[in-house]
Amino acid sequence: MVVRVWCPQLGMPSSKQIPFVEFVAPSGQVGRLFPGGIIGRLVTAELQIADPQISEAHALVSLRGGALKLLPLRGTIGVAGRTLDELVLVAGQRIQLTDSVSIEVRCVELPQQLLVLFGAGGRPIELSALIYSISLEPGSADRLRIQAAYDKAALAHIWHNGEHMCLQIGLEEPQELTVGVRWTLCGHDLYVAALPRGGAANSTAPDPRARSVAPIQLVARYHTVHVHRRGYEPCVLTGKAAQIVSELVMFGCKPTSWEVIAREVWGEIERESLRAVWDRALARLRRHLRSAGVRETLVRPDGLGNIELVMLPGDEVVDECD
């Protein structure tokens, strides 16, 4: 079932959520490439350059760190005679693909907000590709997998039609996918929010409703953790709360057994007692985050005995644990 629920604290709906870059090829052809788009000599490339010096898959457009970048694949890229491993794309650049073949960046479109999919397990998914398939993990009865590709057997599909994102569940009629749309799939409550691209509020006095979704920089020092958000006072965690978050950082922010984290913090004590002190400490940690205006879902149990740090687009983790 699909339900439309308006959630004002998560941003305003927008139909222009997909970033893109336009290149001018040597022939004068203009190609619009979205994240994942290929420049190459094959007819299947999003920007085809019919020249034997160009590789079949020469370079790739990628959305990384809130910026559109060009990454070399089977060819090289360079600017002003310098060969580069990656290039942040800006309008007016002339990019050398070979000694005698170059392309020009005509424009770069980066929306102020991006749609982000929550609730599918693991980290939130930034919907910056043209199509996604949602299916079950192989061998799992309820764990979802999100792929930036078309899978005919998928349970649901999300795609961009050139104007807005669309959602289709099974054989149901597609609908426009905007902020506030919620649906249930294999027991997972999925929903979409619009979050600021790259991060930071421009105002020195940001809207208080935006505090819980403002991008964060999390600095873990084991005995203290500092959560910074531009325009707000930092939230400082100490004691067991800081140790729990720091252990999650050292485990790569991945879902980890609560018992593994708890034993790192409290040591080898009887399991029942360990569970009791863990539950109390986790509840205090989440209350502290909530009272400071930081989203309490930053530290999230997954209902399967694991705990994880849920980082959103624009967030940053700094590990200073010794």
C-alpha cells in the first residue's frame, strides 16, 4: 500500500531532484549526462564520440560528496595539460580526453535538495541515478536490496522520467514519487525525504525545524564525541554514550551486534546484566541526541540484534580514536 503523508520537517517536494551535466562534443553535439553516464566511442554511451582514440567506456560521471565529478575509466582525462584521477565539473571547463580530442562542460545542474530513500535497511539511499530496483537479498525472506539498475523480477522500481521520480510497486499503476510518499514492502516502512545537497544552511539563523536533518560532522575521540552542525551549538557526548558511538565509528559505521559493541565498552560481564546496562545507556544516548536537536536515529537498532550509525548525504565522520 502506498500512502501520501506530508512531512514538512523533511523538506518541500520538488520535481527537479536529479543532477546532470551537459557536455559539448567535438562534433558540436550536446549530451546531457546524469550520474552513472558514460562518455565513450560505443553507440551505447550516453555521450558517444566516434573517434578511435576514445575508449569504449572512456570516462564516467559520478555524484560524490555533493558534487558532480568526471572519473576516468578506460581512458584518461585532463585539464590544461594535467592528467587527473578525478575532476569536479564546472561550467566552462575544457576537458582533454586525448592529445587531440577534448570536450567542453556547457552547464552543471545541482539541485538544492535531493530525494533520499529511508527504511530499506542499511544506510539511506540518495536517489541520484535514473533507475532503481528494490528486491529481496538472495536467500533472505525480508532483507531488501536496492540496485541502481533495472531488474525485471524486482518487487518495486523507482525511475526518473525526465521531469520527476516515479514509483511502481509490482504491477500497480506508477505514481509520482515526492516527499511524503510512504509504502510498505516486505514489512519495511519505506519513505522519501528531501535533504539539502552537500549540506550546510546558508542562513546564520536557520529554521529550527531543520535542526534534526541538518548535515553533521561527527568527531569521535572515544571518551568524547562532538556532533557539529553549521549554525548550531555542537552536541557533546561523554562517558558510555561517547564510547558506544566511537566503537561504532571504529567498526566502520556498519550494522554490528549490540553485544559486540557492549563488550568492548563494559568488558566481560554476565550477558543478562550486560543487556540491562546496554539498554539503559542506549536510551540515555538517544534522549541526549533528541534533546540537543540531533536526529535520534543517528544511532539505530535494526530489530535484528544489531546497532549502527545511520549517516545521511552530506554527513561526515572523523575518527580520532586512538
